[in-house]
Amino acid sequence: MTKGEQLALGSIGIGSLVLAIKAAAWWLTGSAAIYSDALESTVNVAAAIVTLGAIRLAGKPADENHPYGHDKAEFFAAVIEGVLIVVAALMIFEHAWSTYRHPQPLAMPAIGLALNAVATVINALWAVLLIRTGRLTRSPALMADGKHLMADVVTSVGVIVGVGLAVLTGYLVLDPLLAAATGLHVLWSGATMISSSVGGLMDAAPAPEIVERIRTLVGTHAEGAIEAHDLRTRHAGKLTFLEFHLVVPGAMSVADAHDICDRIEAALKAEMSHLMITIHVEPEGKAKHQGILVL
């Protein structure tokens, strides 16, 4: 079992524990805000299950039907998780509206808030671990899961403060209003996650600074060539695909041109081991006199 699979499996266990704690807090208090927080934790468990499946699928080697591998499965998982978050937000709005029309006094608020605080600390620690590991392993699914949990942490802190104020001031209307505010935050989190994941599915390019670094490395390690043009990059899960045309003198032998390509690939992979590189070698008559001039 890979590190990513272990963390995804751990997320299911942690999410179930946090859900049980928050559900108990809601059952004790009857708070709409705490209900909204518990409902988001339900999505956390479902999302962790989706993440585990996606990581396992993405880890499969390339085959005849998927010659470029299965890495994009993680982007699908992130989109599904975003949709689940949006659905949870709509359910939160419905409950908040119902509570606003029929406010009820909060029971046992101190115990409920204490339970929610414990669940929030657990979520925060696990979210930090997921985000750090997701960055190190370039896993969109782990990153999405970690960011979702961190959004849940922010929500939970707001819920604890808001419900505490409702108890202290006696303004029960603060509870459903806070639940609605929580729903807005959850909705924004889901929409953001969907947007970033769709970029991966649509073969979005890496960050501009990464593309510029690639161009610099190609230009400084292609000695003997004339230029490189039509450079294109795209993300696919853990991998970044790079391709470009390398123009060499017409009289250069295939072996010498191949040596230049090897030198460029070695320089690129020394800094970016996740690159999948394709270089099209062309004679100088194909030069476009644009793109990357060899230094």
C-alpha cells in the first residue's frame, strides 16, 4: 500500500471519528450551526472514500487503453468531492432557514462546544499532514482532501465562536444566521475545488514560473542546436508532459542530435523528475526564428 493510499484510508477513519464527535455535539445542543458543521464532516468521509479509490486507480501503470497512465483519476476525485461539498452547502441552507423560522433554545451548549473544539483540533492536525504530503507527492486528490478539511476547520472555529456568542447574548437568531454563513463558506470551498480540478482535466499548463524555468533550462543545455520552438506543457496528476521542436544544423548526425536531446532531458529531470519529455528534432530549414534561442 502506497503512502497516499495509507493517508486516504486514514482520512476515512479520522473523518468517521470527527463526524461521530460533531454529531454528538449537535444531538446535545440542537444547534443549527453545529448541525451544518457535522453535515460537512459527513461529506469529508464520503470524499475520503472517493480519494482512496482515485489514488489506487491513478497508481496503476500505463496499459494499452491508457498509454499515458491513469493519473487524471485524481482530478475526477477532486471534482466529485467539490460537488459533494456544494450539495452539503445546499442542505445547510435548508436547515438554517427552517431553524430561523422556528428558533429553539440551545441545550447543554458548553459540552457541545467542547466536543466540537476537540473535533476541530483533530481535523486541523490531519489537514496539515494531508496538504504537506499532497505537495510532496504531487497528489491532487490528497491536496483537495487536505484543503477541504482545512476549510472545515475554519468553519468549525466560526461555529464555536458564533454559538458561544448566541448563548452569552441570548440572541437565538445568531445560530441559524451562523449556519447560513457556514453554508456560504462551504459553497465557496466546493466551487473553488471544482474550478481548480477542471483545469487539470482540461490540460491546463503549469504555473508561469515553472514554464519559464523549463524554457531557461532548454536554452542553456541545448548547445549545438539552433533553436527550440512550439514548447507546450500540460498537467496530468503527478506528471507534467512537455514537448517541443528542437532545430539542429542540417548536416548534424542523428547521434549528435540525440546527444543534445539527452543533455536537455537530464538537465530538466535533475530539477523536475515528474516531467515526461518529448522532443521533435528538425533540420535548420524548419527554424521559425522564434521561441527559445540556444545560448
